[in-house]
Amino acid sequence: MQPYKPETLPINTLDKSVLFTAVGEANAALARYDGLLLGMVNPAVMLSPLTNQEAVLSSKIEGTQATVEEILEHEAGQEYAGDKGLDIQEVLNYRKALMLAKEYVEGRPIKLGLIRELHRILMDSVRGENKEPGQFRKDQNWIGAPGCTIEQASFVPPTPLQLLDHLQAWETYLGSEDIDPIVQTAIVHAHFELLHPFKDGNGRIGRLLIPLFLYGKGRLTSPMFYLSAYLESHRDEYYARLRAISQEGDWTGWCAFFLRAVIAQAQQNGSTLREIMALHEATKRRVRDITHSPHSLQLIDALFDRPIFTATDIAKRAGVPKPTIHKLIKSLLNEGVLQTVREAAGRRPAILAFAELLNTLERKQ
């Protein structure tokens, strides 16, 4: 199979009449979601559960098997070894790259240097660490069944001799104006995936780009719109649509799929955020009534930011003295607001959970 030869950007073969209605619906759905973001008093706290979920689901598309609960239990001190430990580290790396990218793009354009840095973080101390983290590939790679030859491959990305030219053209396109920002996001993501510039981790970096680009184009007031839940649940069509670009040049079909994904995910994310916000309000009243503590709001924000924790951890994050936090936790355990995940044993602290938030996320997947 011959290496793929990317089309010149911008793409001039799009059937705009096919996309017209979906473009309007996608922009309206995204605007409604962004209105929710704008109305949040403490978006970092409210969006933390969605960020954890995105890191898990984007990694899951690539075969990583770790849950939100396992990630949070690990951070609270639960030890996981072997493949599970590596899976958890991959998700943590993805979340770290997400947060770095969010800080970087405030007021700055997306450049190839940022892409390389995100990849370096993604591949740190995990299975891809021997695949030149932070470096664009210098060898020909291909996609297919394990152990297949290049002749048997289902897709062969562009030759490394021309890769940098293609990447520079893609970077230029990032800074340009095209027919619609959401359609342009679809093209940015797919073009990156088809260039396949790294030896590993291309899918996750490509999905990271989606909220960054929408934010840069002014379609989001914060780069916190995650599409991986839809892409994971429609994984076969996701890959089939990308394959149809390389095999048939079907950019219109890909963009129509991407617009449907944005519409559905904006509605889903909005619904999840409204549930999280309602739960935050209800929990605030309940904890205040149970504890009568002036520290109740700090404690609740810390619970929503990381709903599996130890007493020492939450005392530090909430800024509440340890003796006080132990009394508050005891009251909330007695009333069923909190549950014990792992009992204390010797010097090993108990691990506790705010299960209602975790259950909300699970229902919404």
C-alpha cells in the first residue's frame, strides 16, 4: 500500500448544502453549552468530574482499561500494579496534558511546539515511552492487524520525508479562517489523525485539539468541551469515517459525522453539568444542615473536585484543620453522605468516597 497523500488545506470538495442544517444545529448546541460554562460560579470545581471522565474515555478508545474510580482511588493511595498501574498512569498523563494545554492556549495560538510538548507528557513513564516522546516520527509507520506488513496495512500515513511540510501546512491552516469554526475543527482533527505524526498517541493528541481549537476560535469561553464519550460509543463509525477520507476523499461524510457528534455531546455535557450543579446545591444544603460548620462550602468543593480521598488529602485541599475535618467526615459517614472504600489499618489511612457524584457520572456515560 502506498503512503497517504493529504489533500491541500483548506478542503475545497465539501458539499456545503449537505452540511448546512447540521452546522446551524451544532453552533446552537455549542452556544447553549457555553452559556452554562459562563454562568458557573466555580467552573474548575464543576468541570473536574468531566475532565476526569474525558481522560478515561479518550484513553479507552485506544484500549486503555481504567475507570474514573480507579484513577481517584490511585490518587488517594490505593496501589495498582502491572498493566492496571500502566493504564492508570496513561490516563493521568492525558489529564495532565489536558490541563497544561488549557493554560497554554489562553491568548496564544496552537503551534507545533505545543503539540510536541503535549505528546512528551502523554508518553512519560508509560508503554509508549520508547517511541520518541515529543518527537515527530522519522520512520514510515502503518496501521493494521498486529504483526501485519506494510502491504497488508489498512492505512499507511504520509512518508516521513514529507511529514514536516504537511505539519507546517496544517499549522498554517490552524491560524486561518474557514467556512465555519466547527467544520474547521472537524478538518483539523481528521487531518492530524491522517498525518499520524507520532509513533504512538496520535488519537489522544488529536482529541485534545478539539476543545483547544474551538476555544481559540471563540466558540467556547473555556477549552472544556469533551467529545470522547460520543466517539467512544460510536468508535466503529469514527474510524470508518476517517478511513473513508483516506480511501475515497469523503470529507463531507466525516464533517457530517463530526457535527452530529458535537450536537449530541453538547446536549449530553450540558445535561451532565446541570445534574452536577444541582447535586452541588443539594449537597451544600444537606452538609450545612448536618454539620452546621463554617467550613462546609470548602469541604463540598473539595469533594466535587476529587470525590475519592483520604482525610489528610481533603483537609489540605479544603484548607480545613485536621481535627475539624475528622469531625466533619464522621458526621457525614453517619448520615450516609460519604462511604468508606477502604478501612484504615495501622498507618494506612481509610479511603472515603462521595458516591453520589460518581453515580451521576456513571449514569451519564
